Amino acid sequence: MLALADTARTVADARVHWICDWAREHLLDDAGAWRDRRLILFTEYEDTRRWLQRQLAILTDPADPHHAQRIDSFTGITSTERREDIKRAFNDPASPLRILICTDAAREGINLQSQCHDLIHVDLPWNPSRLEQRNGRIDRKLQPADTVTCRYFTYAQRPEDVVLDALVRKTEAIRRQLGSAGQVLGDRIAERFRSGIDRAQARDLAARIRDAEADARVAAAVRDLDDGAAARLARLRREQADLAVALEKARARVGVDPAELQSVVELALHRSGGDWTMPGAVGDTPVFALDEPRLAGDPSWAPLIDELRNRPARPGERPGEWRASPEAAVRRVSFAPAILPDGRDAGDVVQLHLEHRLVRRLLGRFLSAGFRQGLERCCVIRTATTASPRVVLLGRLALYGEQAARLHEEVLSVAADWREDGPLRALAEGREAEARVVDELLAALRDANDADPATTRRATANAARDVAALRPVLAERADARAARTAQELTRRAAAEAQGLETLLKQRIARILRERRTDTGQLDLLLDPAEARQRAADRRSWERAATRLDDELVREPERLRAAARIHATRLEPIGLVYLWPAA
């Protein structure tokens, strides 16, 4: 065998030859420049990964300034920080990374579908669930490509590949019908392969994998689930319609329009000494470029601006060199999803939302200082929507949890008919009259017109008395709202904790199943390096199981504790008089 292997030492491996030809055709253009298309390669062993990465180096041109970044790897010894860098780079359209070589360490917990729809198994695992998990790195929701291609190699002269081919085809057939093949085939295939493959029985084993009994079981499961193609499509359409309704309800509940958020953020940015430009749009979505130098004078802005950069700083990289690097340029921002014509998210645009740290910093000017700094706490607005003068007291209710974490915040209102000769009498909450006043206020704020000085003096002459009359009602409503919110937070935390417990238990059960099916008998057939890799995998399973057991005890309770209210704060933030325009 050694002599036979020595004769083939310098002969190109057929798999490498095919991969290189495919890469030159699909990843490189006629001039040898790299296209945007990307490729994932999965190997079974670390030795294979190192060998393959050396072989594929012929695809890179030393004259290319990014040639060292075109091919990268993801293995069991890759650090957590490095894994995040690789994932971010592979999903970033501006990154030079084009080929990612992975061991089974990447088969779970990493999404790589943003820019890639091609995957090749250089080595095939015998367990169908592992094969399915590998493919799931790109064959998943939010994959923008219409077609995802997962390839594998078979050798015509090797009898075992008949079994491999049957295994892959059966896995894919059941996955298409049931959505997952691992649970259907995993235990049965692992049991049959426990003692290896007898070459003389290879074709018989392949026939058993394709047996009619399994097909009958799958067909029965499909019938039981009513999962025919037409029924499945109809169900997906119903779910899509339900999700669309839920999305609109959520938008109405949050009450934040992208254009309104953009307007408020722009005002806060200008008041902070910053600015932005509008370099264009992605589809119908306007995008903005922050004027970074105008904010550079305040060092406290640096961490927030750094979060918008194309890539994080590498270990040992100096902050000044990193920020000056073209690869770490600040990405543009938008207030609605920036979708490219092919359906992908624009990788160089960050969508800002209420919880984004930059937005929270900008809105903090108003949240911390109320309506000071050039804005008035008491104002009189002329409006054509009201027939008689109205008064609205606005208050902000904030609920805080552990370490002063803000759990909930909302603006409450108390409306009343304006009276010049006595204390105000609040309109009943939830009644038509109060709802009409709130609607009038919202309409007036969209196109506010200040009243003349004489009207303003008359309306606000008893402002202190008006606040004193309405504030007890505001406090009463705030107490009721805080109690309802506390119940809702507790309910949501309990549901999240239960979901986390279920997820952790499922992951622990999966590890235990893998430990049961891996008895170590196949180690006798492996070379020492492969045996060491298998032993390292087993140790990682033990560490993962221990960590998950700890998280099962700690994390659900942490979620419940984070939802408990420790402090409540109510403060009046404004008094608005709505005055008839005529």
C-alpha cells in the first residue's frame, strides 16, 4: 500500500482538480479577478483541511493585494473572536474572502447564507444529521439565492461510494418530504455502519438504505402530517399572511414610523454638533453617510461610530491604524431595510432602530433632559381640528429593573377641556372624548403652528394650576399602567425562560445521542492523527454538556430576574394647549 501511495504522491487529486476548475469558472472572471460568488468546503478531518488549503493556494495571485485573505478556514481550534470575524467577513459583500474551508466545527451555530449558495463536501460524514447540518449553513431562511447547490464526490471504482450515494440521496429525499432527515435516518444508519462496510455487501447495504419499507414509512408520515406539496404551500401562504398581520400590529403598537424616527434622529444629531449627507438610495430606501470628522471632537462618540465600521479591529491592531484603514470605513445608515435588487440585504448599510446604541445616544438628549435645551415644556398650538380649547398633560412613565436597566418607557396623557375660571376636570380615560383630543394633538404636532402672543398669555396664565389639577389623574393612570406592564413583562420572561429551557434540553439530548452512537470502535480503523481528532471531539462534547447543564440552571432564572421591576418613575414632560384656529 505504501508503494502504491508513493506512485501517486505527485499526481493531482481528482477532487482538488475538480474544485480548482469549478472555482476558475465560477469564482474568477476571464481576467482572473475574483467575482462576488463564494464557496464553502467541508472536510471530515483537520489534516484534510490543512492539505486542501495548501492545494487551493494556486488559485490566488501573489500580485493580488488581498491574496492572503481569499481563502480562510473554520475549525475546532478557531477562537470565538476569530469565528465572529470569519462569519462577518464571509457574509460581507465588501470582504475579499471567497473560499471558506470548514471542519465539522462549523456545522452548527453559524449562518453563512448571506453571500454564498455553493457548498462542497470534500469528505462525507456517515451520519445523515451531520450532513444535513452542514448543508444548513447556507440552505436556510433568508437565503437570497433561488437555488442552493450542495455537492459531494464519489469514486466510481470504490464500492463504498455506492453506499455514500444512496445515503445522500435518501437523506435529501426525506428532507424534501419531511423537512428533516436526521431523526428519520440517523440512528438506523449509525447502527448499520457500526461495524464498518463489507465491500462485498456494499451494494446490498445501499439497497437496504433505499428500501421500500423506509419509503413507505416516509409516505405514511407525509400523509399523517398532510404535508403534500399543495397543502404545504397553502399552509406557508397562510403563515405568511398571519405574519404580515402580526407585523402590522407590532408596527402600530410601537408607533414608530421610519420617517419620523429619521426626523428625530436628524434633529438630535444636529443638536449634538454632527451631520450627515444623503449619498443616494438602495431601492426606495434613502441611505445616509455620517459626517465622522464633525463627531471626532468628542471621544465618547468613537465607540458608537466604531460599531458601524465594515470590520472590527484585529488583535494587536492599533486603533488609529484600524480606523484609517479603507477596509474599516464607516458604513452608511438607513431607517428602513436596504434591499438590493437580487433580494439580499445591502452589506454596507446599517439599519438604525430605537434600540441601536447610536440612536439611543442621540435620543438620550431628550430622554435625560426632558424638553429643555431650546424646547418649551408648555406650548399653545393653533389647530383647525378642535372647536373649543383643550389641554393635554403629557407624562413619561419609566420602569427599571436590575442595575437600573430600563425595562419599559411610554408617554401617557391626560386630556381636559380648558377652563379659564376654575380647575380643570380630566376627561375619562378611554372614552371617545379623550381619544378625540389625543388624535387632535397628534394631528396638530405634524403641522404645528404657534399661537399669537396674546392667546399664549391667556391660555398659559394658570398653567401651574392646570398641572396641579391633572397630575393626580396622570399618577393614577401611571400606577395602573405600571401594574399591567409588570404582568406582561413577567409573562414574556416566563415564556422566554421556558423556550430557553426547551432549547438547552434539546441540545443536551443531541450531545447525549452522539455520545451513545460513537462507541469508539471505528478508532481502530483511523490513523493516529484522526484518532486524536476524534478524542478531541469527544472531550469537546463533555465540555459542551457540562456548560449546557450549568446554563440550564442559571440562564432561565436570569431571564426571569431581568424582567422584575425594581423602580418606577413618572415625570410630567409637557403641557399642550390646543387652541381653535378661528
